[in-house]
Amino acid sequence: MLVSVTEMLQKARKEKYAVGQFNINNLEWTKAILLTAEECKSPVILGVSEGAGKYMTGYKTIVGMVNGMLESLNITVPVALHLDHGSYDGALAAMEAGFSSIMFDGSHYAIEENVAKTTELVNLAHSKGVSLEAEVGSIGGEEDGVVGAGEVADPAECKMIADLGIDILAAGIGNIHGKYPENWQGLNFDVLAEISEKTSPMPLVLHGGTGIPEEMIKKAISLGVSKINVNTECQLSFAEATRKYIEAGKDLEGKGFDPRKLLAPGFEAIKATVKEKMELFGSIGKA
């Protein structure tokens, strides 16, 4: 059964580890992440962006697939199905379809509008037993033309949003989505410490977890980061394993063109990446 992230992340913050949010794009992705979580006895969050939601033909399809897998794979660890960077309408649709957790990204609105919309959604989410993540100060990314520093949130605005009764808070601390550029200046731990102090004991979220050095990840966890989002790294390892299979001509041998065989190396690569992250985040054995 799907659970909200509230309890799993409060426990993570208290015990100083983080739970990984791994974005899913299809059946292989979902199955690989769930099996790895079960093998590692780690709680896990399946993230779905609005784009991936459309690609997988809608939130109902995804809820049906995930619930079916929890049952057929005998998954016993806590699993949350989370809308990543949801718009206001997307948040309503995902809740309606049966997601157990929602991120409403109002960071591009003026703070007053972000507060108003977040307040409305937090009340609705909690009436359904769904957890809500909100964001302050959008996170940098190459797609936004932001390079170098990434964006940094205002700790006072973070407190304003945290006080609305949300369950987890995403705040920009110099992190970036996608691959980090050569001139990246690293995470801003002074701002993270201040945000953490102002919003404690709320679990904090680190977006753009791919490519942040291990010691920075560990330091962020020690300062209250309890959820770390990983997407690009799984995509890269999946693509690399698939390329090697095809370049080695394996798809031309016997029935190597069967999609179950063609996608198997990528599936294993995702499992390996997820396990590596769970070890780094400290969530193994915490289910």
C-alpha cells in the first residue's frame, strides 16, 4: 500500500539519513527501483514529473501500475508515489488519481501567490492523507539558463512557507537540475543551516541530487536534508548500458532484439545506481 512521505521523512530527519526520490519513466524503471528498495530494506519515493505523467498516459495508469507491482512483487518497505514539480492543476489531478504525496512547485509565483496556493493545496492534501512538498526560490538548472551558482532561497520566505503546515520543504541552496557545469560553486551550507534552523524539525529536500560530491551530500543530510531527488543519474546509466548492448551487437544474436532482453542491461544498471545512492544516503535497513 502506498504511504505518504511524512512519517518516513520525519524518521529520516531524526536519525540523520535521507530517503531517495527516484523518478520513474516506465515499467522497467519502476520495477528496478521497487526491487532494489525491497532488497536493501530501504524506504523509497517514486517521483513522477508532469512530463513523465503524460508520457505514461496519465496518473491513473501510473497508480494502477505501481499498486499492481507492490502486490505482485510482495513489496514490504514503505513506498510513496510523489508528483514532482507539480503545477496547481497537476497536483489536483494526481491527488484525484491516488498519488500518496504531491510536490506543488509555486516557486515561480510571487511569494504571496505561492503562499495562497500552497495553503489551499495543503488543506486538501491533508484531508486525503496525502503529504505536500512546497518549494521556495527555484532551483537552478541548465534548462533555465542558470549556470555557476544555482539559485538560493531566502530563509525568511522558507519559514513563511514551512509555517503553512506543509510536510516537507524544497529550498534552493545552489543545487542545479541535470548535469552540473564545470564552474559550479557548490552547495551553500550557510544558507542551508539558516533554513534548517528556521524551519526545524521539518524535513528538507535536495533537488538535483545527480553529480553533487559525496561529502556535500553527507553534510547536507547532517543539516536536515531528508529527501534527495535522483533522476539524471539513472537515465545516464540506463542509456550507457543499453548503448553497450547494441554496440556489442547483442541485439543481432538469437532473440536479442526482444525488448525484454534489449532493456535488461539498462534495468540492471538502474538497480545498481539506486543501490549506490541508498548506501550514500544511509537509508539501507531503515524500512
